[in-house]
Amino acid sequence: MSKAYDELTKQLKEKKKLKPEDIEKVEKEHGKMTEEEKVKLAAEMHEQEKKEREGKEITLEQYLEASKTLDSAKEDSDEYKKAKKIVDAFESAA
């Protein structure tokens, strides 16, 4: 594998997430990755995101409670913002 790929996989293990600018910076420093390496890195990033989500799954009960909160709380309140995150996460996972 290329030096860029090796560096990016190392950073992914350390940071748990890579931004597009991280990838661009490493490719400028160490050269471009092959298409195969890019696909493999994308798959590793996806797996890392999946691991991060595990254990953080939202139950139906939590979703329903958060939905009720959205109906009753003021939009600028912390309570509303927390409930909104729960609802959005649940709906995006569905």
C-alpha cells in the first residue's frame, strides 16, 4: 500500500474519523492513493462509523418520548435540542 494510505489508516485508528481535508493534506504530502486504496479506505471509514454507532442505538421508547418533547418544549430550549437529536438519529437509522 502507498505511504498516503498507510498514514490515513493510522490517523483513522487514532482519530476515529477522517475529514476530506485530512485526506487531501496527506495525499499532498505523500502522493495520491490508487482507486483501490480509496475504496478500501472508504470501507474502513464506514466500518469505524458503524462501530461508533454501536451501543448508541435509540430505542422506540426513547424516540416516542423525544417526539412528545418536541411537541411541548420551546424550540430554543436545551430540552428541545436534545430531543431533536434523538428523533433525527432514530429517523436517519430507519
